Amino acid sequence: MNIPTTVHLQRCLQSLNDHEPTARSELLAYAQRRLKLLADRMFFRFQSLHSREHADDLLQEALLRLWQSLEAVGPTTVEDFMGLAALQMRRALCDLARRHYGKNRQGAGRRETLSQFVIDSSSLTMEIQSDSASREPEELMMWSEFHSATGRLPEPERTAFDLLYYHELPQGEVAEMMKVSDRQVRRYWQSARRKLFQMMEGAWPEL
């Protein structure tokens, strides 16, 4: 996200608070690009979902939630808007995983057999080690738990994680939005990963 985009989003948020009818549509148009990428990635990873769901359906569900929450919450900053967009996408993705996993519970295995998360404290990457490529129901369950756990991160780690992971913003832009140094953003990111690792008890969904 560049500076003109930031300014544009802030103007849209101001218009939203001024009750201008086109404001929510413009905010959703921006969020849709990022939400669609996340939905497409999920459906690429979980091929069996194709017979039950469609990425566009998931996208529309998340956008409807965001549309409603924009009116209810009325975010005033770009940071708040980005967090709200991440929240609604996270909820839609979790619901989808739970719906699908609920139909496959008998095939679920033990938590310890799933992918293991390898922490690299020197980078912003997540390295995954998996012992199987055929554990889709279990991974869907873990995937849902992972996104639920991200919502339980404390601030400011959750904001940094949302911006870096869900929106994939550059570290420098996140630092500017959060009004902290690049080094502090990296600390937030590393702290968030450690806390997620603990909440997930060392298991990690392969995405």
C-alpha cells in the first residue's frame, strides 16, 4: 500500500463517518482484492473443497460481513479498517474450515502428527515441515484453530500480524501505520509467532 492509497482510504473512512453512500463500496473494492487472494489460496490448498464450496462464495460472505461491520463499527483510521477486514476474512475462513471438517471428523488424526512450525527469529518467514501430504481433514481443523488463535493475540502483536500476514504489507509500511520503528515491527512479529506457536502447542497447518 503506497502513500496515495493510504490517503485515499483515509478519505473514504472520513466519508463513511460522514454517511456518504459510496464510501463503503470504495472500501470494499480495496478489501476485495486482498480477500480474494486469501480465498483462492485456501481453495488451491484444499482441493476437496471444490465440490462443496466456491472461492467466490467465500469472498462474498466475507465482504458481506465487512459491509455490515463497517456500518456497525465505523473505523476511523486505515489501521482500524485493515484490522476489521482481516477479522471478517478470518471469521469466514474459520467457518468454512469448520463446516468442511465437521463432515470428515472420523478421518481426523492426532494433533501431534500434523505439520510442525519451525521458528526462524531472523526473518519474517514461516517454514513448514510436514510428515504427510494427505491429511486434509486434520489440516483443515488445524487451519481453523490457527486463524482463531490469531484473533486472540494481544495488541500490538495482533495488529502487526494482521498487517504483515493477512494483508502482506511491507514491514516499512506497517511501521509507518503503527508509528513505530521497523525494528519494533519485527519484534511484534516474532513475539506473535512465538505466542501462536505456544497456543497451537507446536502444531501448524500446512498452507
